[in-house]
Amino acid sequence: MNVSVVNDDLVIAGIEEADESETPQISKIPPDEFFAKHAFRVVYQTNNFLLPQLKDLVSKGDVLNIRPEYQRRLRWATLQKSRLIESLLLNIPIPPIFLYETDEARYEVMDGQQRLNAIKEFLDGDFALSGLEALSPLNGIRYSKAPPRVKRALDRASLSAIVLLLESDSERSPDNKFTITDVRRFIFDRLNTGGTKLNAQEIRNAIYPGAFNKAVVNLTRAKLFTDIFRIPPYIETNPNDYYENPDRQKNTLYSSMGDCQLVLRYFALRDDENIRGSMKSMLDRAMAKRVSISQDEANALETEYIDILTLANEIFGPKPFLLPADEKGRERLSAALYDATLVALHRLWVYRSEFEAKHSEIKQRMLNEYDQGSSAQILTGQGNTAQAVKDRISLLEKILKEGAGI
């Protein structure tokens, strides 16, 4: 059994067995011939940007997309930002940022988001330098109050950028089955080797942009969702301020993008044929399958999710998806119970009126199941196989139907 705590009050059952059925089979052909047919060449260019240029690109946002949810939601602390500025002043080599050219003649940040944010924020006067060692007399200084020589040094400083171009797609052999998304994932995985590694959901958000990805993020901001999973509500009037909320940044579920993963779990498991292999592979396929859907389709999926989450809350609320208290009296939200409930309701949506009318009976029927040893294990997510997921969904369907007298 593999159970990990994503948040202090949230338990997620892990399904990590290898998905051998999907392991690619490489034919035994000579290495030279294989390379000729399957290798791809990444086309890129290197540019140097002065810091004021980078600030303008980030601020305007019409050419360079640095959306905060692209990689991780945790911002660098002032000390980390200050040390970057100190390194730039000392002309210490800074690793290049990596950009990806989109089909709209725009660029998205693959690696370097925190560095770009730090440069913009310092030049905008958003923070004062602190914790400097080699240049300690500059501690406490903001850019607007910095000595002229310091300003000139920063204005002349530059950061290199490596841009992955769309031509990379055309450089693939006709026999090569890799897509541009595969190429992008491959490069991103190579970049994601040092520092604080991105988790699986952060990587999905990085390599699967589009309307569905935005829908997943939007759904995590819904009031009902934040209430249920105890995430500080989005009350800021400016969406750009969402990522500055200190209480939200301290929330483990939010900062790890576990909230996005929760939403994605529903869409991954609602299709029975996708329940195979590891949970990671299920989630990856769910993102890849919908990477090109239209905005209208994404809007429809948002509506579907909110409707089902609302019904689940009406039946099992005011605190749905809670496991029974343990021996220490602790109650925890269960991701396994959450996604099984939502998927079961999706499959039985035609009976929603009956479920609303019999919500008390259904809730009591659920409590009765917890008293049965085998059922309790299924409900609490102790099974860690794809079959266990299917069994949990089937049990929720049974509870719903019998509780409603169907």
C-alpha cells in the first residue's frame, strides 16, 4: 500500500505499479538504422536580453507568457531574489532561461520563471535587497534608491535565453512517432534535474497548455472546491494577486498543485477505459487526451464538474469526503473517496433528483458501509491497484442506488 499525505488533512491513495501493457516495444534493428528513423533534432536559438528588456517582456505579457501556474506556485523568498541580483551585479554566470515558441508567435517559459519574476520585481521596486554577502552595504536598498553606478550595472547586465523553436516538429523523421509534445516533455524532463524538482502535476501544467489546462486551474478556484479542501478563498480583485496570498502559499495542497491534481483525478477516472496502470499514467493520459479541446468544450467540462461536486456536497455535506475519525480522533479528507464519489455520480447522473431527495438515507447507507471491514478498506482507499479504484467506484454506485431506493 502506498499512501501519501498531500495536505495535513488530505489522504491520497497512491497507485504506482508499472503499466507494463503500455511499455513501448523497440524492434531489434541496427542502431544506425534506428537512429536515422527515430531521432529528432531540436531546433533552438540563443538570445541575450538586457535586464530592462526582460522586465518589459514580462510586464507586457503579449510576447512572453510567464503565467504563474505554468510551473510552481511557490515564489522565491526575498533572500533568494536578492542573491540573484547580487550575482548579476558581480557578473557571476547565471544559467540561461529556456523558452518555448508557441504557434501564436509568443513564448512560454519552460525554465527560469523565478529568475524572471525576481528581476522584474526588483526593477519595479517591489522589494529591498537583503542577505547580501559580497555586497552587504547594499542591503536594504531598492532599485529606485540604488546608487547610479549600481543602476547602470544592472541596466547593462544580461541573461541568456535558449528558445525551442517550432521547427523542431518539422525536423522529425516521417517514421518518428514522437509528437512536438513528446519533444517538449523530453526537454523539460532534462531541464528538471537540478534545484527543487517539479512534481508530476507541475510538469503536466508545463507541457500540456490549452483550454483544458486552464479549466483545471479555474475549477480549483471555485468557492465550493476551496471550502471543501480548506484552501484560502480567492477574494483578490486582481487575478495577478492570486499568487501573492501568503496564507494560500502556505497551503500545501495549493503550493504543490495538489488541488489541480484533485480536479484532474475526476476527469481521468470518469472514463472507465482509462482506469489502468498507475495513477500517474491515468492522469497523464487524461491531460494528453484533452490538450487540443476547444474553449467551448472546456467550458462544458467546467460546468459538468461543478454540477457534480455540488450534488456530492448536497448528499454528503457539509463536510463531504471525510474518513471516519481514527483512534486519535482525527478526521481526514480522502481523495480516493472524493474521486470515487464524483465518478459514481457522473455515471448515475440520470438519478440526481432521487439522490437529492434521499440524501439523508444515502449518507446513512455510507456510514453503514464503514462498519463492514471489507467495505471500509475499499472506501478508505487502502487498495492500491487500478482494480481497487474500479471497486471503489462500483461500491459508491451501490451505496447511492440502494440509499435512494433505486
